[in-house]
Amino acid sequence: MAVESLTGRLLVATPALRDPNFERTVVLLLAHERGGALGVVLNRATEMPVSDIEALGGWADRASDPGVVFEGGPVQPEAAICLARVRPERDVRGVTRVAGPVCSVNLPAGPDDVDEGIEGVRVFSGYAGWEAGQLESEIDTGSWLVFDGLPGDAFFPRPDDLWSMVLRRQGGLLAAIALFPSDPSLN
């Protein structure tokens, strides 16, 4: 049976997902295939400026606000993944389209090797990964909601507000989840 690819879609953690790596996160899926899935957490900004990482210094000038490194997930936190927003009318070398104007960047190429069609970048340390069938099982058991994203979600300037914002724009009962307290025992 074929698996529908969720590449480019958002995973939004439900309140039932209590894993500290993913509690109240929004994940952009960069790849979803029969063998597994890979994505980055969009709403976990660190306090480390992109300019503080020597190997990424050239990208600091193109970093979207806030210009900090994001915790992309618990897998390989020493690895960097970079997303770029490109102008819709441009074909940009050195990037791979994920969804609409959102692309992953070939970091070893360097910013001078990538076209001027890039409007901004966001750098992530690590990523979220799932083995074959694991993500589908987590979705089926209610850990994740799956939504289409908007082009600005990956570069939202207030990442702490992204989880509730994505839920609110769904409307109805899904919007009510955005009001769910982070610790119901304190309610």
C-alpha cells in the first residue's frame, strides 16, 4: 500500500504528546518516504546567534529574524540544516524545494554559491527523524495533527507563538486546542 507523502506539511504536537523533545512543537516535514521521515522543529529558538557559529558565519547576514540557531530536533544536534525562503518567480541554484517558496539549502555550497533569489534563511541544529511506519503510527495514536503550512510558517518572527497560531487558524474545535494549558494540573 502506498504512503501519501507528507513532505512540506506541518506536524503539530497535540497536548497528548508529552515527550519533552516535541511537546507543543510545530515540525516542518522536509522528507517523507516509505523508509521514514525527516523534519525540523520550527518553534524552538535558542539564544545562540547564527553569527557565533564560525562554519555558518557567511549565512548570518541572510538569517531571518530572530537571527538565532533553532533546535531542529533531537537527532544529530551537531548537524546543521538550513531552510531558505526564495522569491517565487526565481529558480535558485543550491537549494531543494520543500513546499512553495520554502527550500532546504546546500550549506557546503556557501552563501556566495547560492543565487540572490533567497529572501531569508533559518538555521537548525539537529532534526526530527522517524523510521518506516513510526510517524504514521504516532499520527494514528493522536500525537500529531497534520496541516498544510503557510509560506511564512518556517520563518515566523515569534516562534514561541507558532504552535497556538497554527491551531487557531484551523478554526472550530481545533482552535480550542490552542488554549489547552501546558500543565493541566495547574488549572
